[in-house]
Amino acid sequence: MVADPTGPFDPDSLFEMARQQADHARAPYSGLHVGAALWSDSRIFAGCNVENASYGLTICAERGAVMNWAAAGSPGAPSAIAIVARNARGNWVTAMPCGACRQVLSELPGSSELQVWIWNGQEGESIALGELLPRAFGPADLTGRED
């Protein structure tokens, strides 16, 4: 995590932190090194993917960044996340968040305003989370349950 309570939002800083995190990824199976950086409360919370032979136990970079944000006390409402990926040949490639990560991001405070920044190796593109996960399942969908 990098703290700068006076710094304005800067997608380039988010991408730089995400690229640094990709260097720490553990990707012995896919070879896809992913880094993520979540912007909240003028701070960056970073994460990288950690693969496991039991694929379902793999932690994606995006969820790692969210867990670091939560471990810091969930400061603010995240407004942006940057995601970068490098393949086994060392080339930067476009990688979108998986369905599980989209769901986790959708339950963050203020997620209706969350922007997802994707790096294609040369430039970044911003996409609203709502575009990536329209009509998301969420807490309101649980109101009909019987306890």
C-alpha cells in the first residue's frame, strides 16, 4: 500500500503501482502475471495474483487489492482500480477482471461510480464497473431469504 493523503487521482500512478505488483505475482500455471491498484481515500491499495494448483483457490490481483483495502480499515469508497497483465513471454496484454472479481468489486461502497482502468501495454482505458457487470447480484437480492 502507498499512502499519499494529499495526492489527487492519477491513473498513471495507479498503473505504475499495478505494474510493480505484477512483478510480485505468483503465476506458475498460467504464466499470466497480474497486478492491480485500487484508489480510495487518496491512497493506493495494491495486489497481485497468487495461483494455486487447485485453481479455485487462486487469488486474483483485483481481490488482493480489495483485501489490502479492507485490512487497512476500508478507508473511503474506492473510485478506481487499475489492472495490468504480462504474459509468460513478458509482453503486456489486456486482461479484464474475472466474474468473481467483478462481483467483489460490485459490493464495495460507491461501486456504482467505480471506474475500471485496463492497460493494453501502451495505454489505459477506463470502463465503468456497471458496464462490466450489469444487473449485478447483491445484498438487495438476499432480502427474500428465510432465516
